[in-house]
Amino acid sequence: MEKIVECIPNFSEGRRVEVVDAIVESIKSVPGVVLLDREMDGSHNRCVITFVGEPDACVEAAVRASGKAAELIDLNTHQGEHPRLGATDVIPFVPISKVTMEDCVRLARETGRRIATEHKIPVYLYEAAATRPDRANLADVRKGEFEGLKKEIETNVNRKPDFGEAKIHPTAGGTVVGARPPLVAYNVNLATSDISIAKKIAKVVRFGGGGLRYVKALGFELKDRGIVQVSMNMVNFEATPLFRAFEMVKREAERYGVAVLGSEIVGLVPQAALNACSDFYLQLEGFSEEQILENRLQVALVEQDRAISGIADKDQGLASSIGSFPDLVASGTPAPGGGSVAAHCGMLGAALGQMMGNLTIGKQKFVAVEWQVKDILLQLDELRIILKQTIQDDAESFNGVLQAMKLPKNTEAEKLARENAIQEATKHAVAVPIRTVEKSFEVLELLDDLAEIGNPNVLTDVAVGAQLATVAIRGAYYNVLINLSSITDQDFVKESQTKAETLLERAQEIAGKLEQVLKQALKKL
């Protein structure tokens, strides 16, 4: 399995095992799909199924599962604590391996189109796949739930679906399909039956209420247990870790004299999310994921396999760790080129920031800012991963333009189709370096924060990181300009150019400030 996508459909059934079994079997019937997990919740009357597979196989499995759910689930009789729009309530696609967020957007839209066509269910797109800003947030799309949508879909133009007729499916309702980063469904249970307390806490915790940046939260009543729950979606567990959400819920509950009974994770969770919690509560100093037995074992087994197959590399020191990227750039092909190198510079800038952070935490002198530094480290790690993927995405976007140019142009219809394809591919070739600009600017801002609180012995390295991030922004800006020159959509051109120029100007100011800080520090030596 070369390209791997994760799909986590949520269905409005958490009490009838036979119904969930039938949905699971419809998913497993697709070759190339691997079922990872299934979770049922009676109080929410909802189940979450997780599977992975090749992109096209995941689309087929999602379409089949939504069809089976439409056969077996009637929203007119469904009751549960969790908000729901349809029998298949939401279908998110998540990139895992050799798949971009843009790929997942394409998968979401193909899935939505097929569900609407084959099952006559209206489909709305959300998160990265959203076609309009007021539908990016799932809660906004699901507002009013099934009952509200039934009343408004035919009369309110704002409820017109992205796919299908403006007509509710009589039993299956509507479905929301999208693309998003990995998410952790995390709940905290409280020792009270007062639902108003859970709702008040949820409002304080969620970002929409002025709380944590990457948290969505609701208060629910678990009638079968006689307690209430703060149910959260951690949409970026690296930038806002689980322990921070737990501590905030706990602190808010104490204001009402309520204790926390425990917490739970629904579905699967990345190991990194749990490592961050261990690090926080155990106050580990200098902890590295390389210390985890399973991680070290996996590395050892891979090295053993290489040795057995006769492809183990000789130890060439630090130079051997650079890889083949410089050779690929130096080869006689136009990609990877400047855009990929720009993203590479941004990635290295983030890495140098992580270097300073790791040389700051665990030292008594910086104990007062340790958790602030750890938060910056988590954000830099995410940005480094995104920029690393962008190296490849930039090369692929260039190849996409070349492929569009190779389309036939023998007839007027073919010429028009070719020109439209070139325009779309070129817009994508602009969107990728824009991402480099935005993410490298975020790196630069974090380096600026680190320079003020981090270990001053590593200040020169952070200054180098700032220059690399600035180079990344300027280099990506050049790519944006060259691609914009062939785009006919002037609104797109103006918006993209303004965004890139604004961030470049601000980046130069921050980099200049950091350089002055470095010069002043050097004078004191």
C-alpha cells in the first residue's frame, strides 16, 4: 500500500450492534481497505469507524457504507445526545502517507458527488474541502440538525447542498464530507448530573468561546451513568495538547465544586499525543521519542532488514544523513527546483528553532518558561512536517502544469478543456508556494518568540533559522509571481500577490529585528 488515506466516518447509530456490523461489512467488502477500529456509544447513539487504504478504495468504502447506513438508519426515530445531520453524519478524509491535503479534498468531493448521485442524499463539504467559508466549521454546517435541515433545505438558499438536490433524504437526512488533519476525539466525564455545568465548561474551553485555539467542545448528559461530559474535538493535538484541555476542564469544574471522574479517547490516537501527556505529567527532562521501546525496536528491525538484504549503507557520518535531495535538485530536470528548495529552507528554519527549544528545556535557569517553550516546540514540529511535505508538493504541482499542457488541442472543445486544465493546475502551483510563505512566516514568528526566552547560547542558530525562513518566503514569493503571470483570474492574482507581498515585508522586519538582537548579544561577549 503506497499511498495511504485514513477515513473516519461517523454514523448515527450506537445501540444496535447488528446495524453497525452491517456497515462494517460493507466497508470490509472493498479490496485494499483495512479496518482499524470501531467505537459505539449508547448515550450519544453514535458510532465511529476508522479504516485506511489506497485513496480510491477509501472513496468506494465510504460510498458503500453511507448506502448501507441509509438502508438501516431512520433519522425520524433516532434519538441521542450527539448532534447529527444524517444517518452517515460526517465523513472526514485524513492524509497519512504520500498523500496531500489537496488529494484528500479531491477524495472528499468525489465521495460527496457519488453519495448524492447514487444514494440521493444531499452532501455538504466542510474543513479543507469546503467551497464557502461559512461551511468550513462542521458545527455551522450541522446547525439545526436533521430536523432543522428538513424545514430549511428547500426554502433557504444558504442550505443548498454542494452535491445533490435541495431536498432532504426522507430517512437518511444529509451528509457532511471533508478533509482535515488528524483529530483526537477526547471526552472528560464529571461527577455531577447537572448538564448546565458541562455546557458552561465547554463554552469556556472551546475556541469559539474564547478558550483553547484548537478545541471544539460541547456539554452532554450521559443518562445511563447519571453524569455529564465535556466532549471535545482536538483538531490540532500538537498545538493544543490533550493535557492542556484536561487541565482547563478540571480547573473550571473546581469552580463549581465538581470533580473529574476520568477521561476517554474515542477511536484511535497518535502516539505523539500520549507522549506529550506523559512528558507533561511526569515532568520528564530531555525526554526523546527515541527512548520509547517500540520506536527503538522498529528502527532496529528496519536496520536488520537492510543488513540482511545487503543494502545497509556504510557509516559516512553526518554527510550521509543529508540524503539525495541536493542531487535531485542538481540533476537536469526542472523539478524539484526553487520552490522545493524554498520549502526545504523553511523546514530547516523550523528545525533550528526546535534545536534551541530542546537546548532550553530541562535546564533550571529556564524553568519559568519551560512550558511556553514546549508549546513552541510542538508548533515548530508541525510546521516542519508540513514544509517537508511541501517540498514534494511543489515538484508535483509543477509536473501537474506540464501534464495539463500535454492535453490534446485539435478541436475547439479540446482547446477550451486544455486551457481550463492549465489554469486550474497553475492555480494549484500558486497555492503550494503560498503555503510555503504562510508556514515559513509562522516559523519566523515562533523563532522571534524563542529568541526572547530561549537559551542565549543558541541565539546564532536561531538567527540562521530566521534567515532561512526569510529566504523560504522570498523564494516562494518568486514562484508565486512567475505562476501568476499566466493566470487570467485577476481576483485570484491580486489576492495571492497581496498575501505573499504582505508576509514578505513583515518577515523582513522580524528577521532584521532578530539580527539586531544577535549583534547586541555578540557585543556583550
